[in-house]
Amino acid sequence: MKTRALYNADCPICDAEMCSYSAYSKKKELSIAFEDLNKIDLKEWGVTEDEATRLLHVIHQGQLYSGTKAFLILWEQMPRYRLFAKIGRLPVIYHIANVLYVHVVARIIYNRHLRRKARGLIQRS
């Protein structure tokens, strides 16, 4: 696979989004793999479980990307989302999107993950 995306299938938001991308990729026969961080050896990715649950990670052509850059790389591989990637790469848009994703959206999603884990809804360490 030219592109691989690492996501947390235990997160309902992440799972829904990546399943949508995966279905689209399969339909279009795109060279993208979607890997649940809970079912693989994270050493292969070079990230910890905590890092992997905080932000999206993508390996594209052998290089690891995380956060907003990972989304842009992933979107560039999918014709339906290429316009989002182009817009997202505009300097002002990228800066705003990066701040919102990394410091707001991803934190909310990560904190929800920690709460589900604390309540025993997730059984991993």
C-alpha cells in the first residue's frame, strides 16, 4: 500500500470517519490501508498507544505524518476529498485548521477516549 492510515476504532468518531474513507477507497480501488491501532503492533509505526490515540497518523510513501498533515495527505489520495486538501494547504486555512484540530477537536476526542477507558468501556492499557 502506498498510503496507510492509523486510527482508533474504539473511538466512535474516528471509527465512523475512517470507515467512510475506507469504504470510499475500496469502491474506487485506491491504494490506501486503514489500520486499527488496537489490532496491530504499534512498534511498526514508531508511535505509542497514547500518541496514536491523540492524532491521526498516516504513512505515505514511507514517511510518517500526524495531525492535520496526515489528513491532508490522506485527502490528497482520494479524488472526492482533493479539493479539501487543496484548500487545507492554503497557509491561513492550514494554520487555522491545525490549531482547531490539534488544540480543540483532537483534545476533545482524546479526553472522551480517556473517559471511556476510565469507565471500563475500553479494556486495553
